[in-house]
Amino acid sequence: MTKKLFYYLSVCLIVMAVCSCSSTRKMGREPIIGGLKGTDYTESLISQSHRWENLTAKASVSLQLGDKGNTKVNATLRIRRGEVIRLSVAPLLGIEVARMDITPENILLIDRLNKRYVRVSFKEISRLANTELNFNILQSLFLNELFLPDKASLSADDAKAFSIRADNGQAVLEARHGKAMSYRFRAAATDGLLEETSIALKDTDYGLTWKYADFGRVDGKTFPQHMHVTAGKGEVQNLSVDMKLSRLSASDGWDAQTELSSKYQEVELTELLQLLLKS
């Protein structure tokens, strides 16, 4: 059942295309990082989170799908905090052909060309895969934020929920109380930029790593313009997604709601995937 989490994550990214798990080192006590004690550094990292309410960007997405081959798409990424993470593909004269909406309740995958859609609830994904996957986790991954799986936002008081150590110019933080999964974060010791987040299923080799690079400025604040995601078992990465972002903005001038007409047919996830992979 643990494989199903990564199946669902992979499916979402495949739809948008056509439409690390290492052993944990024991954390030291109150290391000095960036001139601060460990807890103070963690509090600083939490307090400097930009907390955008809206973020939009053009995204050049390259996917490596193992034996299913490689592909590239141009998409638009839109995020409204607490409401939706949206990836929209519109290669034909600006006409949208596919959309993925991630909301606090579910993941909606839309195939505009064939007027079909799939709606999968987080409750169902968690039940099938026995994981803690939820909207807040995915939102934090896209927004380059430190997080705890059971909290919508962090405060300085949450610093004690992380263990911390120094490692080659980086601070390595790990959530202390992950249930089925472990959460590890790597941030630059000097400027506190979050450079990598890793999620792993405990007692397995299955993991997902989300790396951040090419930090630029958005609305006067720092944000990565390059994200690289890998998922798989051990050193075998079954899925790799590379996203290069441009034209970033904190604009709120877009509709966060998705309405589907009665012409759209709801299908099973596997049926939509098979259809899109043939196109």
C-alpha cells in the first residue's frame, strides 16, 4: 500500500505533461548555526516565511517518467493560500487543454480535449496509502516553506517540534513526530534559504525530494525560480520533475474556482491516465 502514495503523485504530474530516503543521523543538541543556537535558528527560519496569499508564474516543466519516456510542457502555476494550487496547460493559442486543481479536500484532474475529469479526495488517498498526505504539505512544497504535517501554519512556538544539526554549511531540520512519514529540511546556514525538503515513508526506501535553486525576487521577497522533484525507491528515481519558473507575481487577479459543465464525464483515475498516455 505504501507504493500508492507515489503512484498518485506521479499520476498528477503525468496528467499535466500530456495534459530519498536516506538513514537519519542523530541530531546534536543546540548546535550553533549562522551564529544562532539551534532553536533560535529554527524560530528565525519560521518567522522569515513570506506567507504569500497569492503566487502566479509561468512554468516550463520537464518530466522524466522512467520507462514511459520524457516529455516537456509549458504551464501556468497559480496558488491561493488555503484554497487551491493550480497547474494549467494551454499550448494551443492559449486554449487550456488540461488542468490540475489541488484543494484542501481533493485533487481534480481535467482533460479538456476529451471532456473528462477525475476527482480524488485526500481522505481516499490517505486511506489507500496509509499516509499523512494533505493539502498543507503540498502547498508548503510549492511555496518553499518549512512545515509540520498536521498544521496549516507555523509559529515560533513550533520550533521545538524540530530537531536540528549543522552539516557542511547547511542546517538540517527534521520534524520530531511524523507518524507514517519522516520530514527533513535543508536550509542555508547563513541566509536561511530553504534549499531542500525530503519526505520518506518510514521503514521503507520510498522517498520524495524537492530541491530549490536560482532564488530571485518576487514582490520584494526571495523565492526559488527552479524546483527539481524526484520520487522513487532508494537510488532508483521512477519520477523526476524539473520546473523552471518565470514571470512570477503575487497578483490576486484570477478566479480560484473551477466549474465543470454537465458535458464533462467523471471517470476512474486509471481510465483517464490510460487515455492521456495514448495521446
